Amino acid sequence: MIYKLEVERSKLNNLMDMASKAVAKKTTNPILSGFKFSVKDNDLHLYATDLQTAFHGLIKNIIVEKVENINEDLFVENIEEGAETETLFEEISDENIKPEFVVDASYFIDIIKNLSFENINIYLENKNIKVIAGKSEFLLPTMNPEEFPEIVPNKVEEGLITFDRQKLLSMIEKVIFCSLKDSENMTRNLNGVYWDFREGGYLTLVAADGYRLALAELSMDIVNTPPSFLLSLKSMEELLNVLRSSKTEEIELFFDGSRVLFFLDEENIEIILNVVDATFPDYVRIIPQAFKTKVITSTDLLLNVLKRVSIAAKNDQIKMEIKDNIMELTAKSPEVGLAVEELEIEKEGEDIMIAYSPKYLREAIDHIGTSEVEFNITSESSQTMIKPVGDDSYMYIVMPVRLK
Amino acid sequence: MIYKLEVERSKLNNLMDMASKAVAKKTTNPILSGFKFSVKDNDLHLYATDLQTAFHGLIKNIIVEKVENINEDLFVENIEEGAETETLFEEISDENIKPEFVVDASYFIDIIKNLSFENINIYLENKNIKVIAGKSEFLLPTMNPEEFPEIVPNKVEEGLITFDRQKLLSMIEKVIFCSLKDSENMTRNLNGVYWDFREGGYLTLVAADGYRLALAELSMDIVNTPPSFLLSLKSMEELLNVLRSSKTEEIELFFDGSRVLFFLDEENIEIILNVVDATFPDYVRIIPQAFKTKVITSTDLLLNVLKRVSIAAKNDQIKMEIKDNIMELTAKSPEVGLAVEELEIEKEGEDIMIAYSPKYLREAIDHIGTSEVEFNITSESSQTMIKPVGDDSYMYIVMPVRLK
């Protein structure tokens, strides 16, 4: 007995794309680099996990058949011609074989993506699967599905929140780049995004790396405020990946105290993320309250200026001199030379001379999203707050560098 | 006295793009990583060279002025505001300073590319240049133009050939990928492209890396056949770069025995390439004459099949079984599994089983350019010749690998 599954290539492609970032990147446990596929009630389920981040999605109503042997199927009459094919195939002994298998995720994505036929047949055997599309045949080794970690969504009815997918996506994109990239034990609390729910129906997403912090806020219509939690950068990247590929309008959040479940109803997709057991710093304390200088200028003009001045800055600093209604940006390095640029500004408060890291300044301006940007400067040596003019839902806080 | 040059940004960009591959990549002599600019009769000349490959081009009729000091110019009245600017500027002492300078090529390209203004002013001083466009100012260190190697085109009237740019470009693209990438002393003769001129007005371009060889032929209307020569891969890449960016229809070739000059009249561009002093192998001997099996199939279908089968081959081999009117391609690796694909073919001669390197097979098919491709197979262990059906001006010869 062999299971035969008939799947549409484009649907399989889309589903695997969404699952791809949940797979373990580097792992000593090979099963975590695989996708688990499983047929239940004619739906093809896909699972991926690295034990902290998990994905579950499905393709509804695929065609599943049991065939006595692979020759019963018209498509495959010519399979047996290749000598290789025969020797690699194993006799199916177990009648109770379940319709499920685990394959290496990256090779499987690569193969399915490159097939020319839309109609794909997958034959399940003991230790292999055979993929047939038109005259393309692939015999692929599989891993034991029993060894694949169980992914149990375990929806909790309480604490349900519904997000607009686009709004949530945009919020995440505005903060995630500030997360600390490496995930060493001591700084594990910065290698992620903090979801801070507050009374009155506010959610604040916060990410920081020790030198800068980004914060995006959303006002929601909820009755019970759930506890706040921290999600790892890896988990956030998978969530972002799904939100970008998805066409669902609304996304639901469940939280059971240790795991967060995001559910995309229309597409039958679940993302299950383990909360990071670490304390996020008290970010409210870092938000500056009093400012010495406030400056407003054009976002686009500033971005273009920063592109050029950064060339001369290399990895050193960009000096910003605020004087009357002029912002002068300068940078220099022995290799490139000196760059000086001027911008017109609106200013409140004192003239000031201050310096920033080119990358940190530019990434802030990249995420402003409005035509004008506002700098709120406390001093040459303490936090600067940068925000879009006319949008109080976003702010970016950066430490200046010591003036050279 | 300061020279002031007024240049159009887009013209300068284009010219530097074309010159960019002539600059030395890794060098212990920093001047070779620079562009030399020089003003003669109101034309701005650009020179680049790594001593083997040289580029010379120009922008006609730029505006050149002598100003007493930088303050005379309206644009720059605000320069002096920045403290940095003043200290870095040097007093001009030499009245006889020549209007020429050398700047680091990659930084200069980066800066000019990112300017928002089309009108660029360049001020020449003793050891710096100042670039001003709108409110952007760059003060850049320069290198001594006296130290820049002289590039003398030295056109020889005899031996002139005129090429159609598009045809020459296409010929080069069809062979250059076969050149040996590394340029060690022992294999220097394969790290380039051989220009073989033959009686009757034929030019054959040949490139080989020891495992494969590509050959493109052109019939020309010439009286005197020039001697054949070998150009390095670096020189060929610069020539290719210019041919791709150029809009000139015709390109002229001069040869003085040791240097080849390509001249693009309409754009005033010269590329001067030192001939490599090494003997290219006798490639005619490698072209197989008798074939056991001849196969014709669809280029596009084969290319798609190769994309998929290569996934399973990884870096190993693709096995090709020719049987009647079917080509079966198989590949396997322990990690990915087994791939089997079938293609319909027209066949003459014997059935055969043969194997190739996936990369070498795929790159051949990538360059065929006609809807059908022809395989001329001599044996499992000797050269295969692959060519476009209906086009005798191109052939690709590859060694099969030992069947596993």
C-alpha cells in the first residue's frame, strides 16, 4: 500500500514560503531542519519548528489515494525504467503506515519551486517519498515523523485579541531592526521584541540593542489586558515572514502564559511562539522627557544627505550642527575626505553640536514614514528622540556618540 | 589661483562606470586604485589603469575657469562657515599648477552617484579637490598625478579592423565564462581570451579552463590579417564593461604587436590592453571531428530540466542516458535524493550513457541562444561538442566525467 497525494504546486510553494523561517537554522538535531507533512481528513498539514518558534498550516482538500503499488498509477509507468529508481525503492511491509513524512526543508523548497508542472503527485513509502510532476521524478529520503516534535496549538479562549494584519506588520517593521542580533545568554533579553500591553487597550512593541530603542504603539479595542511578554528575534522574523506573505485581513492572538499563538483564520495558519523567559529593561525610564533643542526637517532631503555624508563617515561619526534655521551635517575619514551638507530646519530651543553613528541615524530616518521628521535633543551626551511629525505612535531613541 | 570645473553629473557617472573595471582591484600601489582626471582644451579626460588594462575617455567642452580664491564663486560663500573646511584647505602657492588630479576611484564613484544635483563644480587645489553640488560639499584628498602611469594610445594606422559593437559584445559573452578564473603563473595562458585571426577574414575568440572550451567565430571584411593575440580576463572584463555601457555602433581595433587598442570614436573612448606574453593551447586539435552520437533537443526544456536535476546532483555529476528518442537525465546525492527527468530528442548514431558536471552542462546551455541545441558525443570519456542548431559560429566543448 502506497499513499498518493495530489497537490497544487503554487499552494505548496506559498505554504512552504510562510513556514521557511520557523525551521532551525543551525542545529545538531537534523529533524528540526525538516518540514513535517501529515494528511488528516484529506487536508495536507505542514509543521516546522526549532522548538522555540513553530509553524502549522494546511492545504485543504488535496486528493489522497491508496494505491497497491506505484505501477497502478498511469503517470509512473516509466519510473521503473531507471535502474537507480528500483534499487532505491523499498518494499512496503507495514499496512498501517501513516500518511506523514519529514523532508529537508531547504531542498524540498528548491525542488518544488523549480518544477514546471502545476500538478504534483507525492508517493509516500517507508523511508522515501517520490515526487512526480510531468516527466520530472524525485526520490527523496525522509526522516522519521515520530521523532518530529509535537506542535499542539492549545488555543486558550481567554485573552483573545484581534489585529489588523497590515497595522501589526507595519508596527513590527518599525521596531524589529533595533533588536540585538546576537543571542548570547547575558543579552538574551534584547535579542527580541517586547510586547507590552497596558491598561486602556494599548499595545507597545519595543526593541533595543543597548545604544538605541524603537517603540511603536497601537490602540486597541480590548476588554481584558493580557500580560506583557518577550518574543525572540527568530520568532519575530517568522511572524513577520507570515504577515508579509499572508492575504488574511485579521490575525488573532492567544496567550496561555508561556506560549503565544497567532492564528490566521482564513488561511488556517498558526504560529506558536514560546515566550522568552528574561526580563526586558524598563524602557519607559529611557524615554527622555525634557528637551534642549527641537528640530523639524524634511525626511527625504535628510535621507539623501545622510546617504552622501555616510560615505565620508565610513564607520565613524556624523556631526550635526544646529544653528538658527540650518542643520549642517559633516563627516570625515582619512580615506574618503570631508563631507559637508546643509539643510533648512525649523528649530525650537538652543543651538547645539552633536554627533551620531551613521548607521543608527540613517536607519531611524528610513523608518519615519512621514514627510517631516522631528529631532528632540536633550544634550550632546544623552538620548535623542526622533519621531515622525504628526504621528505619535512611533519613536526612536538613540544615544549620541562623543564628538571628535 | 584655483581651477574650477563645471561638469554634468550624468556624463561623469557614465564615464566612470565604463572606466571602473580598468582600475586595479588589489594593489600595493595606491595610485592604481585611482582615477586620473586631466583638463586639456576644455575637455575633461579620465584615465584608469592597472598597468595591463587601461581606459581613457573624456567629456567634451566642460566649463573651466580660474578663480582667484574659492570665495570669488557665489556658490561657495557658505563654505567657510564650517571650521573643518578652513583648516583642511591649503593655500595655493604654485601658479603653474596643472588642471589635473587623481582620486580614489571607488569613493569618487560612490559620491558622484549619490549627489542630488546635476550641476557639479569641482575645485582643484594643491592636495585636495572640493566637489560642490547644490548644498553638498566634499573635500577629497588626492594623489600626485605625476605618479600616475602614462597612458599613450599610440594608434598604429596599419591593421585596423572595425567591429559591430553588438556582435563583438555577443561573441565575448559567449566565451568569457570559460576562462580560467585564477591567474597563477603556470596557467596564465588560460586566464584570458585568445583572439585568433585567420586568413580569409575570420576571427575566432577562444576561452578554456582545462575542462571545457568555448569558441565563437566572426567573418569580417578585412584585407590584412593581423597576428593573433591573448588578452587577460581582467582586460576582457573591462572591454566587456565598456561594450555593454556604450552606445557606439562601431568599434575600431588597432594592434602594434604588444598592445591592443579599442577605439570608440563617437564616445572618444580608448581601451588599451597589453597582450599576455604566453602561448594559448592549440585548440584546433581539441575540436572533435568524428561523433558516435548526435542529439538534438529543445534548449528551454533542457535548461529547465537541468535546473531541477542540478539540485539533486549538488556538486557531483548529472548522468545522461540517450536511448532511442529519449534523453534521461539523472542525478543523486545522499542529502537531497534522486532526480530523474526525461526529454524527447532527435538522435543519430548509437545509444550512450555519459555523465557531466552540472555547472559545465548548464553554463553551456545558458549560452546557446537558439531554440534547439545539438550534442555531438564522441565517447563516454572524450570531448562532447555542444552547439546551437542552425548557427555554426559557436561551439562549446566539454569533457565528460567518469560515470559513477
